Amino acid sequence: MASPDPHNTPETEAERRAGRLWARTAVMVVVGFVAVFGVLGFVIIPVAQGAQAGIDPWSAICRAVGVSPGSPAMRQPVSDTPAQPVSNVAWTPAILNTLSGADRATGQRLAQEVCSACHGESGVSPSPNFPHLAGQSAAAIYKQLHDYRSGARFNEQMTPVAEALSEQELAAIAAYYAEASDDLRLGTRNPLPDERLQRLVSEGDPSRGIPACNACHARGAGGPIETPMINGQHAAYLEAQLTAYANGGRRNDIYQRMRTISAALTEQERRELAAYYQGTR
């Protein structure tokens, strides 16, 4: 007869009762912890924070558990200020196809009829108050025209013009000027600026969150598709736009890129950069 296995002895009734008691105790301890921290996190703390914010206990609890929107610690801000328009241009395949398939003959006709008075017959503006358009990318011109049309950017002269044109006509004008030669732009090539300005142009200033200007605006830099060419542009126009970005007067830059950069530049730096780029090719 085989001897009994000492590791496989039947449990006694006392041992089974002890095991069940231990299991119940462990469950009760876990449930107790959950209950205590649940009451603390969803009742006591929210009610206390709500009282400081002037919110009734029930609303504070509802916010804490996610039934009502908002934090139990604060009132939801209420403002009658209308939302500021921002650029809503998205470079979808449809828009890119519209630009690539634009009727340049229509663009030339419209340019002569509605654009040449300010921007010159060939897209080279005779006035420092208006930008050169010749040689810009179609995407850069189209975005600005579209923003004027949508209200994301406002100008007392340009806004009515853009609003009167269809998106296809905006694309046609953009495509026409993109193929115009910019060889007639005024200005002579500038010598290299001083070391301080040269760093802003080619390296930026990481300590102020300023990227290099040439990282986006130099020819062939590969910046965002809507980035305009600023080489040879009127200094007065460039400085005015940098200042408008800096003080929030112009707000149609995507992701607030130019507002952030311009606000970090000093007034003197904006003026010097504008003068430098007017004389570059």
C-alpha cells in the first residue's frame, strides 16, 4: 500500500474557514480603499474646489465624474468676443489640382483688369506699399487671395477684389503671376549683413525661438507650400507685414508661425531684415 503524499493532504474544515476569511478580508480591504478614494476624488475634493469657485456641490460632483463639462475647480469662461478669423486654406488634392489646371489666359486677363494698377503690368509693383507678385509660387499667391476672400486677412483694397472673384479665378491669377519673370524687380544685391543679422538670416536665434529666415524663405528652401518669396521684395512692405504680425494686426499665418517669430524680433531687427531682403536675389 502506497504511503500518503505529505504535500497532498486533505484540508481540514478549520483551514478552509481560514482561507475563506482571508479572501473576504482581502476583498473588503480593496473595496474599502476604492470607496475611500472614490469619495475623496469624486465628492470631497470636487465639492471643496467647487465651493472656492462658487459652484454648487452637485455641479462640482457632476463635473468631476464627467457628466457635465468642465473642471470642478473653476467656472467655464463666458465671452461675447467673436472668434478671430484664421486661414482656412487646406492643401488638399482638389486645391492643388485647381492650381495646376488653372487657365493662365484667364489669369492674364484678370491680372491686367484688376491687379496691374497696384502690382504692375508684369507683377513688379512700382509702389513700395504693394508687393511684387512676379515669380511668387502659385500656392503663395492663391493663399493670400483666398484669405482676403474668406476674411482671414483684410485690406480695404484687396478684400473687395478677392470677394468678387471665384476660387477658379483666384487660382488663374495665381498661376499667371507664378510664371511671370521676376527679373525686373528693383534693387541691387546687398553685401552680407553684419554678423548679428547674418545669424538671424542663416541660423536664427534658438534662445528666442526664432528659426533662420532662409530656412523657409530662401529660394529652394523647401518651406511650407504657402511660404512667399521675399528676395527682392519692397523693404517698406516687408517691414509693414512683420510689424502687423508682431502686433496681431495680421493673423492669417498658419499655426501662428510669423506672429510668434515677428513678436520675438525687435523693431530694429524687423527693419534691418526687410532692408536686407529687398536687396537680395
